[in-house]
Amino acid sequence: MKLKDILKGVDAKVQGGATMEVENLQFDSRKVGKGTLFVAQRGTKVDGHDYIDGAIEKGAVAVVCETMPKNCTKEVTYVQVANSSRALGLMAANFYGHPSEELSLIGITGTNGKTTTVTLLHHLFRMLGYNAGLISTIVNKINEEELPTGHTTPDALELNQLLRRMVDAGCKFCFMEVSSHSVVQERIAGLSFAGGIFSNITHDHLDFHKTMSAYIAAKQGFFNMLPSTAWALTNIDDKNGMVMVQNTAARVSTYSLTKMADFRCKVVEESIDGMQVEMCGTEIWSHLVGRFNAYNLTAIYGAAILSGADKNEVCRLLSILEPAPGRFQRISGRGITAIVDYAHTPDAVQNVISTINDIRGQRQQLITVVGCGGDRDKTKRPEMAKIAADGSDKLVLTSDNPRTEDPDTILDDMERGLSPEQLSHTVRITDRRQAIRTACMMAQDGDIVLVAGKGHEKYQEVKGVRSHFDDVEELEKELGVRN
């Protein structure tokens, strides 16, 4: 594609010719080759401007940058922009032919519930007979083809590549998690969304956003970019539900478990195996458990109806949907029920523990295994430990993904949230495998073991090195469950 066509819609100052052919776009200088347009982005750790000369040596014919180099090469075209990351999103959309406009792209943002909602929406629409794509924390999918995933929201280049592949495969819908990081870092710039869902806002990612107001503003930024042709579905039981959509051009619909809303759900009965809900006047049995999942189900139902699906068919299929991997995933053996959940924020831990306490018997103990990630928001560590201790009979504090931090320093932070009485029924075991084994040994017939924090993840990152580790595998081994 010609450079001038790639730059369509980009506010830029061009030095040099703009009629040359560009073979590919890259922001990683290691991937630059002949005919490349190199985009110099300013990252949190690396500044792409430092790699401009190297990119040119590898064959870059044009460079997009925020600051012009002191020494410019005559054979290369330089494109100066105010924000390279935003420009990359717009250029990637141009380069791949605006694939997001050729299908219905539905995004969901919020602290909790994103993965469950997009995963089950994808499954629902596949059962409805549609070709559909999925972009999630767990996996990316084109229909049933699974693709590797890294960030919650891929970079702008990968996003447009994925969406183009989905369109070429005949996908009519794509369901996508939209992280607050991706909004701030302009990874979704240039995309055209047909709908947006807001789940909730709770304490998380303050290591990146610094303040709750900045975190809320990042989430709100997603709805601010929705066009008037799109719909926005917001949870009005969350105090920020209407804040999210106050500046959107999209058509606003609401969902709730407690208030009058466009889509209303009531939990009728719940057990460890599922729950009976009344969804907009229709009773549905669901394999999902807990009020937090009732919110997810309502968002799924609302999004499906707003996307044109038949109400009766959606209600029928909701009862078939299974939880996403690592989301209140149950493993049973030796008379013990174990639950693996991705809960890694104070609110998510509160939700899953409250759900278990609502449905367990008086004689059933709850033993919780939980840790906190390293190199992340430290302020939530004592809060998460206190919540876990308050709702559990016994607590095992352990490592999650310490990353580059000392695991014991993280556990020290968690213990600061516990009273002397809570510490008396708390065990501290740094090694996660040993912690899970100990919790299973503590458990008696009928007890429940909750292992929270990592969910679907199949690795543990210690001292910057990732090794295979799967909470589900460890529990199956300890409880004698055969695969």
C-alpha cells in the first residue's frame, strides 16, 4: 500500500515523498525488513525513537515519530505525529482495510467479568449458527481455531491482523476484552465498535493508573469513542455505571439485579452446581454460580438481544453455557470440592468467597489459598488478605506470580492486613504447590477448598522466569482425580 493511503486520517507532518509502496508496518525494530514503515512508540520501559537508525539500516523506507531525529536520511520519509501509538492504530486499520467495519465488534470493559462475558458470548453466537471471533485473556479464537494470546488486549497491529483473518474466515461477530491499559495506550485507536459493555469498577491496576479517578477515566474513554451507530450496555448497579456512558454517542441500555433496567435479572435459587434465575420474565437454569455470574449472564443476554438475536433461542442456550476455564471451576475428589477462580482483586475475592458462603452447609469448612502478584499494585495486598480471612475458616497465604519481587515481601504485605486472631487460623507457605497440598490435607469430607488468583493460567513467574504451573492440575493430583 502507498504511504499516503496508510496515512489517511492521520494528522501528520510529512518530510519526504509519500507515494512509495510500503510492504509492512512495524513498531518492533527487530522485525523491520525491506520496505517497512517503522513506528517509533514511547513505551513504559523502551522508547522506539532510540531504534530509528537501526530500523533504517534494516530497510525501513519511512519512519513515524513524535520527535524528529537530529540527523535525517534523505532516502527515508519521516512522518511526525503528536502520538505515535494513536497513529499506529489508525495506520494499522488503513493497512488491513478496516476489518472492524466488516463485522460487528463488541467490546467489554470493567474490572471483573470481562473474560467470562466475551467467552460465553462467543460460545452463544457459535451455537446460534454464526461465524464469530474471540479476543480474550485466555485465548483468541477464529470460530473454533485457537490462537495464542499475550495481553488482555493485543497491540494495534495484531488486533487488525486478527480482525482481518476473522473477516476472511466469514466471521460476522467478534467479542473482545478491552482493558484500561489498551484505552490509555491507544491500542484500540482506529477500530469501529458495534457495541460496548460495562461490567463494574473496583480496586485494580493502580500501579499503572495511580488513582481510581484515572482508572475510571480510562474505562470511560472506551465508551467516549463509540459511534452513534453503536449501542452501549451498562451495569447500573455499579455506582459508575452511568458515569461510563455520560459522554457516549452510542444508544444506551442498562442492566441490573436490583434496579429497574432494560435488562433485569433476579436470582431465584443457587447451589454449588448452578443457579435458577429469572431473566426479563423468563426462568433459566444456569451452570454458572453466584451473583457476580448473574451479572455476567445479564450482560450476555442484553448484548445478544441488542445484536439482533432471538430472545427465546438465547434463553434456551443460556442454560447450556459452561463457565470459562478458571472461573469458578469445580474439581471434586476424596469427598472434597475444590474451586479454582481467577479472582485477583479485592472485589473478586469478596465475590467468590461470598458466593461459596451463601451456598455451603453449616458443617462445611472453607479453606482459601490466595496470593498477590508481584510488580503490581501493592495497596490491594493487605485488603485481599483481610477479605479472604474474614470469609474463610482457614487461610493459606502463598505466592501467585511474584515476577521480579521477593515472594516473602509480598506475603509480608498481605499479613499486614490481618489481625492477631486472623493470623491464628492462617498458614503462610511460599511454595504454591505445597500450599495447595497443605490446604487439601487440612480439608475433611464435605469441605471446600478455594484456590484463587491464577485461574486459567498455566504458568508461574518467579524471578522473571515462567515455569509450568496449573492450579487445576495440582488439585486433581491432590484429590485423586483422573483426567
